[in-house]
Amino acid sequence: MAKIRVGVAGYGTIGQRLADGVALQGDMELVGIADLAPTLAIRALHEKGMPYDLYLVDGADKSQFDALGIPVAGTFADLIGKVDIMLDSSPGGVGAKNKVLYEKAGVKAIFQGGEKNSVADVFFHGYANYEKGLGQNYLKLTSCNTTGLIRSVDALDRAYGVSKVAITIIRRVADPGDYHRGLTNALQMEKAPSHQAVDLMTIMPHVDATGILVHTPVTHGHIITVLASGRDGRKITREEALAVFQAHPRIRVVSIDEGFKGNASLFKYARDLGNPRGDMYEIGLWSDSIVESGNDIMYAINIPQESVTIPETIDGIRAAMRMQLTREEGTAETNRYLGIGKFKK
């Protein structure tokens, strides 16, 4: 069977990781990446030997790349013409404009969380609604926080049934290396409900969700607390919740006693593992945080915002291209090629 040919539009924080993730898939071929300017990410790619072909989007000045000796394989239109599906990680709003080009070329595409839901046929999550993405032309991924949140809520829901969740998001304010925004000695509230709660209900309409979000002046990961209520008043015990979380390939159960004191501990652990860029595909979930509150269950998770959506995006390729027809098969193949869950064995 021929490999699925994939292109990546936008080689920024997410695009870099999408390219690396696709390159690891044995049943996919990364045809190339597209970008506008010789950013530090592109320069680093060049210094590494240019493992991915580079294509230039409209408006790019090729002479800037030539001056740096960065080889260019062609135009964005050239890349689109060579692929089966595009992963669009362009800045918010640009993806919607790119969709016109994808439609004209008859190419499928998957958009990241920065785009409006209207850009896609399906608002997609690999575990919660994989089958809805089968054969669809345009999918949109949930945001990093929503992706990790749904992993944990979906796991509980499939095992025991969940009727309602209330979340609090302690949100990192920017990615490492970002200079365009930041807070000093301040926390910032957003109006409730947070979009993550609304998005969860879009993916899982049978769950009533609400949430509060607080911006914090840190960069290495978000922390979300979740209070979940069982369906029909069913009590979910701590032991039941822990068993489900421990079994999930994309959830890494950790504890404070092990030394995982917070978001920075998980980021450092990923670096100590030798993961490129300190990435971790799994969300961290503190076993110490799992507590019963009446019939409800409460827990806390860490979201590695730069890398958490990569597996679900690759799930999206599998669904859109009908490579695997069930969530179990599709997510298992993604996990296998990315090495997700191997620490549980």
C-alpha cells in the first residue's frame, strides 16, 4: 500500500512538531513544509542538514533564503500538488485563506485550534470522535488544553459514564521563546465559561461542561483541575478513576512523591528522557490529585502545550484518509510510531 503523502503549512511551534511526527509514521511520507520567511526554526532546519524539503508561500522573498544558502524546493502550490493531505499550522486566520487553495487542488486538510470551527467539516479528537472524521475533507483539531482535557474525560466517560465536568485552567501565558506577550507578577482572569469547556461540549455533547481560566506568567505547560460527575448519579471512586488513567496510552500518571512537583518537573523529565525540544506527547496526571468529593471525582492534569496535539493530528490523517476505520486501530497506529505509552510496559 502506498504511503499517504503529507505536507505541513507553517513551520512554527506546532508545524515543526507535526513535521517530525509525520516523518516517524511508517505509513506516511512527509513531502515537505511551507513557510514565509527564514525564521530561526528554518535556519535551524538548514543547519541540521535540511531533512525536509522547503516550499515558499505567496509573499515570501526567495532572495532572503538564497542569501543564507537555504535550498527551496518550490512554491506552496507545488507542495499542495504533491500531497494527499495538508496539515495547516499557519497563524490563526491564514488557514481559512489556504483552504481555498486546498479546495481548488482537491486536497484534504487538517487545521489547528487557532482557526474557527467553521473552517472544517468536523471538530476532531482522536479518542472522542475518531469515526466522525472518517473520509472527511477538512478536520479541525481542538486546542492543546481541550485535547488533553478530552483525553481524560473521554477515558472516564467510556468506562463509567460522565454527565458533567467543571474545570479550572491555570494557563501558561506564552510558549518558551515568545516575546509578543507576557505578564509580570500578575494573574489574569478570563470570563467564564472558558472556550475549552464549550469545545468539550462540541466534541462530547452529552457532557455538561463549564470552566474558569486564569493566565499565569509561566511558559512550560498548563495545569487543569477537573471535577467530574458520573452519569445517572453513579459514583466514580478514586480507585476506578486511577485504573482508567493508568491504562490510557496518552496519560502519564505521576506523583508528587516521585518528584513531579509541577509543570516544570514534567518539562525537565521530558528533557532528561532525551525527547526532542523537551516534548512530551502524553498529559501528566497526578495520582495525588485524584480525590472523591461526594459522588464526584476530582483530579489535576498537566498539558505540554507545544506537543500534546501532535498525536491527535496524526489520528486525523488516519481518519480523513480512511487508513484505519476505528478509533482503537487509528490511535494504536499513531501511538506505535510515536512511541507513546511504551513507558507503561
